[in-house]
Amino acid sequence: MEKANISIDAAKCAECMSCQLICSFTYTGAFNPEKSCIVISPPAEIRFTDECREGCILCTRYCDFGAVTRVKEG
Amino acid sequence: MEYYGYSGNILHVDLSNGHIRKERLDTSLARRLIGGPGIGLSLLVDMLKPHTDPLSPENVLVFGTGPLLGTLVPGSGKCYLNTKYSMPASKDEKKYFVSTSMFGGNRFGTMMKNAGYDHVAITGRAAKPSYLKVTDEDVEICDASDVWGKDVYEAGRILRERHQGSTGNCGTWIIGPAGENLVTFSLGWTDDWHNAGRFAGAVAGAKNLKAIVTLGHKGIKVANKKRFTELVQKKRREILSHPKYQATAPFGTGRTGRLMTETMVGIKGCSGGMCACKSIHEVKEGKHKGARFGGSFPAVPSMIQMQLQLSDYGEAFALLGRMNSYGLCVSTSLNMISFVTQQYAHGALSKEDMGGLEVKIGDLDYYLALLEKIVRRQDIGAIMAEGWYPLCNRLGIDASTDYETGCAITKGIDLLVDARIWPSLFKEGTGFNPCMGLGSVVHAKAKHTHSATYWSRDEISLADVKKDAEKMGLTKSELDRIFTEDSFDTGRLEKYGGDAETVYNALGICDTALHWESDPVRDIPWLSEVYSAATGFDITPRELLRAGERIFNLEKLLNVREGFTREDDRIPPVYLQNIETPLPAREGDRYLTDWFGKRLTREDLEGMLDNYYQERGWDVQEGVPTRRKLSELGLEEFAEMLESG
């Protein structure tokens, strides 16, 4: 699925998994990339699963490379 | 019991008989030796018999993780490999070191832990080419006949497509044709962009082990989620607000030069993020357009171009890309090709020895052909593939003294960074490791040790060095032994740098990532807090540093058992010779100096070694741990290893 509040630039992804780690840690209580709502498929595809919560932008806060960024309103 | 930080299991695989078993992690062992190489080396104490041939089925490969790997702790992407390495480390070609490779990765280690295993210990030899699949409870030795012979990138692509499902989270450790053909300076390759296990590719090749594939769904829990999150966020804020961070983080290691920045097509990092030190580069135009390589050390293409006198950077990229795809150590390949080419020019090798090659300095086609001979073990390539000592013994010369351009060799290894040149890369007193040369020499596997690097700051002073030592948790008496008002003792400081580096390794943390981006360099107090929050095992900074020392001593014991002594911690003779550098800022002859620029003599260097062993509490004459030190560290049960060398 796509998210209106998050912009994706897969070319910038360093595949560090931080987005997957914070997502799974927050919503499952453990660092578990397979249970994350964001999928990073090498070489350069980023997508969200249907379980991704509307409005959640946690992954953007932990992306240090500009691959997943918050779209500011207005 | 439930494990936090740790996955709680060690996986044992015997490739000879296909036996696979799971062992619960002993928590008392984890408290003493933390994890990573701490646990890995302790497994080798029991599983690896002294004087085992590194290429025999009896050698053991232990892949390890630390309790913080796979979490959000910045830099928590380091994996470890403990084994007996394939490079002969003595002139009589009878000694081989037992040591630790630390390597980056994003999915390999994270998925190994998510599958439920902190360590995977592999012994035996498979009857045919195989790879190991580690996916939760489904552990299987699989047929690798379709990927055997393929380069690391192609084999990785095939295995990931086969096992990663819809999520793309499959991790891989793979050897190339060099490892398959038992080239002693071959290595593994992790998750496409991280070289992993210098001199261990052949150990896997000898086991008919092409790859390990990891994928897991179990999750890594932490004991105190609230405290752990606070500590991670504190360190993230500290790093993100560091003046250097925003200027450097987006560029991987390509940050260091215009050419590297202009050719960069992407950066890759380890799990845990923040510092992505692997950059991918591609030639944009000309004859070698499209030639590509990935790696973590930005000076390598320049080193290749200068040392082999290639006409342009595109040729260097092409050669480097080929070395990587074969799964060869770039440093040893480069130095050995250069050395053999010189020896041919001097008449020590004939055209027949070279297998009929047209030897032309600066000719890419010649270098590629020689590389092919190494990997296929043909003609001179078959001797080169055996390592430095076998090659030099065959030629009747000593590479460490007779190598014109200067290749520092210790324990059979060409050191990645020449201690004479390294300070030249930076301003005086800036950014270089005051213990660099010594740290390389005293380590079991001579290397470009990270101990006491200060890459994060433009200016560094003696006060900064002391501040770091204080942050490492040194006592007043220890500090007084190291520091005077206007100087410090390199040998004594290196002891604590080595212990602190070992702490990072045991935890699964990349010290490079934190060095580049944060101050102070060694935040042992923060690490002890985050370790306690993650695992539920309370530990003080001093105890954590002591655990690092314990692991360091354990690694030394494994090598004492193999016969290594102070004689093997040899200062490379070329370090006492001048070396010419073309670097504009430091043009002309360079020589080995101390922190303050004073030229070092052999007596100075031996004095540094004396002080290093003394600070370690080791026997200064022999350069090995004493029983008293082992007792102090709670390692009494290993004391008999002192007698078996």
C-alpha cells in the first residue's frame, strides 16, 4: 500500500533495517523485521503492508538516509 | 527461561555426518564472556584441537552475534567469525592463528538471531558442495551444485531469490571461486556489500560450504524496553547533533574525495543504521563504463591505481570489482600481484614460472590474467594462493624486507594500513590512531585495528586522548602510568584500547560507526547501561571492560596453544625504513613516528612492546599471559593452555 504522509526514495535506502526494527519493536515488542509493516526488498523496493497503521510515521523518524521521509501537511 | 538481547541458542552443524543440534546458551558463560567472539572463542577452546590443519574437516567455523546485534542500538550490525585461519603465519609454514573476524551485515546476523541462534558452529566436511539454510527450526544442509563456481554476487542473488519470500529479508554469507579453490587470502561476502572473514574463505571452501542463508521470525526482545529506548534515543540524539554527522552520513565512505563522490551510485549500511560505511561506485564513461565495486575503504582504488601504475581509475575499478566478485582479499591480492611483478622484473621469476604471461607493469589485462591464475591455482598463481610465507620460501626471499615499495608483514599478513603512511593522511596530531602500528602487531590476527582511532574530530589534543582513556573507565593509577603532563605511553594505552575494542565486538557493536560520528569515542558507561537494559544482566563499566580483557586473553591463549609467542609479534622490518609518499601535503620520505612526530627506532618499538605486555600483566619476555593474570580474570581453568604451545 501507499501512504500519503510518507514519501519514498528507494535509491537512498542503505538497507540498514532501522525502519523495520522500530516498527516491529513498537508494535510487536521485539525486533523482528519479518513482522514489520514496511518491506525493504533489495535492490531497491520499499513498500508498506496492508497492516500498516494510517498516520504512523515512526519509520521516518529512524531513517537516517532520506529513503523514507515524512510528507508535511499543506 | 526467557532470554533478552540474546536469542538463547547455539546451533551445531557437522557437515560430515549431517548431524544438527541445538544447545541452550549458558547464561553464566554469557555473563563472563558477553557474546560475539567471547562465546565463539570459548567454543573453539573445546572444539578445536591444537595444531589442527585449518583446511581439515576438524577445523571449526563459528559465526557469532552479540546481544545488541539486530536491535536499534547505533552501529549494532557487527557479526563475528572465529576460526583457525588459512594463512600460514610462520616461516616454517607450521603455525596458523586462531582469531576473530568482525564484519558488517544488515540481514545475515539479524536474521540469524531472529531464527533463534546467537552462534552457529560448523565442523566437518560435506561430501559435495553444500550450503547451510538456517530458518527458525528448519535447519538444512542443502545442495549447492547450482551456485558452486559462481561469483559472490551471482550466487547471492540466486540464493536470496530462492529463500527470501516476499519480504526480502534473507541474509547471506557466501564465498566465491577463490574460497572454493582454497586460496589462503580468500574471504566471505555478506549481504552483497560486506566483505567478511579475511583468510576464512578457504576454510569454508575446504568444508565444501558455499554459503549460509539466514531467515527468522522469532524476534529479539529486550529486558527493560523503556530504559533501553531512552538510552538508544539519547545516543541517537548525540550522534545526529554531532557537527560531523550531517556533513558525512549521506556519503558513505565516498565522502573522502571528489572522484569517489562523483562515482558513487549508492551507500549501504549495517543493521542499526546511522553510519553506512559501504559505498558503491561505478565508472560513468570511457572504456570501463559500468565497472562497479562496493566497499568500505575509500582509498583502495587510489592505492590500486598508484601501486600497479594503472592509467586511469576505471581500470582500478574494474580490477577491484573482479577481486571482490571472486571473494579475494583486495589488500593481499594487490600487494602480492605487485610483489610478484617486481620479482619478475628482477629476474627471480621466469616467463615459464608466470605460465607464459606477458608481464607488463600498468597493463590491466596482465593483472586480470594473473588474478585468474591465483583463483584457478595455475603456474605462479598456485604458489601465490598458498600465502606470503610459501611464496617467499619458494623464491628464497623475504617479502617483509625485500619488497621495494614496502609491504609490512606480520604473522604472514600484509597489514592493511602502513603505520608510516597513515599519519600522512591527516594533519599532524589529527585523526590518526596513536597506537595504530602497535595495535596491528600485537593482535592475534594482525590487522588495521580500530583501537583508539579518533576520526570524528578535526582537532585532537593530548587532553582528548586522556579524556577518552578516562571514559573507558581507567583507574587513577592506570592513568598515571600512561599519561605525563606532556606525553603518553603508547604501549600501555594500547592495552586498554584493545580491551575496549573487544567489548564492542562482544556486544555486536561497530566501533567504527560510533567513532566517526560521536564523542567521546569509547562510551563504555553508556554501553554498560544499554547492555544491562537489553539483557537484564546488570554490569558496571569497569566489569564490562574487564570482560573485554577476559576475551582478549582467551584469544591469546588459543594462540599460545598454537605456539605463538612474542617472537611472532614482530615489528615489520620495513617499518624502520623510509617510505616515499606522493601525497601532496606530505610529499617525500615518511618514516615511523610517535604521536609527537619523533622518529622511532627499533629500541623504541621494543620498549613499547615491553610496556604493552607489562600493562597486560603478561610475561614480558614471552609475550604471553601469566597464571596470575588468568586467575585475576577468572580464567584459571584455561591455564593448561599455557603449557601446550
